[in-house]
Amino acid sequence: MAEIPEHLLKRAAERRAALEAAKQAEEGGGAPEAEAPTAGGAAESGAAPESGGGGAAVATVERATTTAGARAAAPPVAGAGGHTQRLLTVVKAGSIQDVKAVPTDKVNVWPHLLVVEFAAALAMTAFLTIFSIFVNAPLLAAANSNLTPNPSKAPWYFLGLQEMLTMFHPMVAGVTIPGVALGVLGAAGYIDKNPSNRPEDRKFIIALFTFFMMFWAVLVIIGSFFRGEGQNFVLPWRQGVHEIFDL
């Protein structure tokens, strides 16, 4: 328990002594005050007061004066219902204040996010510039309207759709499957509302994203390396990877 300061202990002791003195004065002053009218009545009736009667009357008046002064000097501290308030203990401010820093889960977009994104954009631009200096782009010859390349492959980011066209009806491969996939990805944020950033707390969303990426990556890899002339399935080590890209 916290230590009580000395000035508060001294003040409490003085207050306690004043209350005890007032209580003793009230208890001792009850009987003499009752005797005061008797002394006055004896004087009015003409009876000769004894030699000790005057001293008793003076002592009674002094005691009453002392009691009234004690009451005026130390009025009792009473709360609701007349209960006297007492000092129980003093608690240090440090023990009831939360001094630990509470981390915030929100930061400003500028500069915390935009600076990182700008630095990443500069790094990627520099990488592409240096890479394009030393490596030529795999461009083919000028397009010839009289000669259609075989196979005619879409860019790599559309090879997944082209690969599904070899397996399903165009309505299913081009509309149904992509629509359902985009709808599930769009609703994932409303299905899994867990705000935690820990991977063990986000198993559903991580599994969903992993399934989507692996599914699309497999289709792109098959369309890039395992499709030859006429979109037939071929093994890349038999035909040669460089021949597939040169087609």
C-alpha cells in the first residue's frame, strides 16, 4: 500500500483530537448547564448562596464558553445522512494512471503510405530501365495478315482464360467461372471480418487466396509451356521451350 504523507497524517491527528475534545466537552457540560437555573432561582428567592455556589456558576459559564468555542473552531465534517467523513488512505497517482503507451491501429496516408509506395515505384522503374538495357524484348516479326501463327496465344495474363476455353464451353469458361471467382473474392472481405494481421488468425482468407493464385498459376503455366501447334498438349522438353516462345 502507498505511504501516507506526513502532512496528511498530522492534519488527521489534529482533526481527531479536536473532535475528541468537542465530544468530551459536550459530555461534561450537560450536568452543569442543568444546574445553572437552580443557582439563579436561589438568588431570585433571596436565599443566601453558599460560598462555593459562585465558583460553581463561574465554572459552568466557562465550561459552556469553552464548549461553544470548540464547536466553532472545529465543526464536524458530515456528509449525506450526517455520517462523518474519515481519511482512509492516500493512493499515489502513478498507481492509478495508465502510463503504458497504447499503440494506434490507424496512421495517416501521408507520409506513412505514400512515401513507401513512391520509393517502391522508383525502385521498380530503375529495375525495368536497367533490365531493358541489357535484355531485348522477345518481339516477333511484323504481323502478316496472310499468315496466322500456330498456336496463336494470348498474353500471359490471359492464358488462363484461353486454357479454360480448351476445356469448357465458352459461356462457362469466359463468363461463369470468372464471374463466380470475382464474386467470391469481392465477398471475402465481408465473410472474414477478423481485423487481426496474424496469419494463424486468418486461415480462411489465406486459404481462399492461395487456392485462387495456384489455380490461375497452373492454367498460365500449362498455356505457356505445354501447348504446341493446334493448342495440342505437348511436353516442353520434347519440343523445346525456345521453340514454344518463337512460335
